[in-house]
Amino acid sequence: MRKTLNLVVLLSGQGSIFEALCQAIKTKQLDAKILAVISDNPQAYGLIRAQENQIPTIILSMKNYTDKEAFQIALKETLLELSPDLIVLAGFMCILAPSIVQAFPYQILNIHPALLPKYPGLNTHARVLASGDTEHGSTVHFVDEGLDSGPILAQEKLAILSGGSVAELEERVKTLEKKLYPKVLQWFAEDRIQIKQGQVFLDNQLLKDLNKF
Ligand code: GRF
């Protein structure tokens, strides 16, 4: 059954991927509504993009809380109140506390700029260039309690150009991410994703870790 997905987007920076989601909604490639954008960074340009798209913004700045735990509790309460179908991480630079992950099982998605399980963590483009790899890309995955380690939903690859820079690679990865993330979210809107006994299925086909093949 098709439905309009209620999303909450978490971001910390530029928000160009979030902007791509807004465009996909406007052009009806993604049947979703963004209930709110939450940022831990009051200076995030993504917040301005949200205002331009008439989407409510919520700033939860770490410095307004006594410690990380208090911040995570506030974030969890905010998310529970919004009660989205999916929580969409789009350049959110905080690791979610286990209690948040547990409160939203298989409801939190992230897009990571690397072909996971290779290169979890930060500075992926520089690390890929330094490695001499011939391909790179991006991964959409469920968020679990580990670092960029939850079940993979989809990956998109690109070839690494010789003599390319980190900035050039980042730009090319973001270009493919702007198509990949709306595509995967639309699978949820079309009810094409199922979780059975901890395994993820698309159209009743088991989604295996793509990098194993
Ligand atoms: C994207 O490359 C995404 O993969 C990563 O953070 C970046 C966000 O970019 N998680 P932007 O802030 O949306 O421009």
C-alpha cells in the first residue's frame, strides 16, 4: 500500500542532500512530507534551506545541555514527539545514543559517502584517494548502535578519476547521493521494504551486503 511518508531530517551542515529530498518531494519522485529538520549546529546552512522550503526547524545545540547524555535525551524526546515514519540522517555529525536507536528500530536511515563496510567514519574521500582504490561511492543503510554499520539498503558506485582531488570526488559522490537517497526513501513510501527476523527484503528479495559479491 502506498502512503505519504512522514520524515524528520537530522543535519549538521550544508544540507545539499536534504535539499535534494525537498526537490524530489516537489517533483513527486518522493511521496513524503518532511515534518521538521533538526540540527545540532545553529549555523548549519541546512537550516536556511529548511526555512526556504517552509519546513519547521529545531535546533538542539550541545552547548545548551549539561552533557552529551542530556542532549541525547532531548533529541530522543523531540523525535518521539514528532513520531515520524522514518528519521533521515543527512550529514548529521553526532552518533545517536543506543536508546534512540532502540526507540526507532529499522526507522533510522543514514547516507554514508563510501562503499560500506569500507571506510566507516570521517574523511572518506581523502582516505579513498590515499588508498589507491579504483572505485568509490555511497551507501544508504539502517542505523544501528555501531558506527556506519547497520544493514545496507543500497549502494551506488563511481570510478575514481586519476589526478582527481578530494573536492572533486566529494562533489561527484554528492551528485549520485542526491538521486540515491530519494530513490531508497521512495521504496518505503511504496511499502517495498520488509524486515523479517532481522533481515531486510526489497520486493520480497533478501538484500544482502552488496560488497560480499
Ligand atoms: C553527504 O555526503 C552524506 O553522505 C554525508 O554527509 C554529506 C552531507 O552533505 N553523510 P550535505 O551537508 O547534505 O551537503
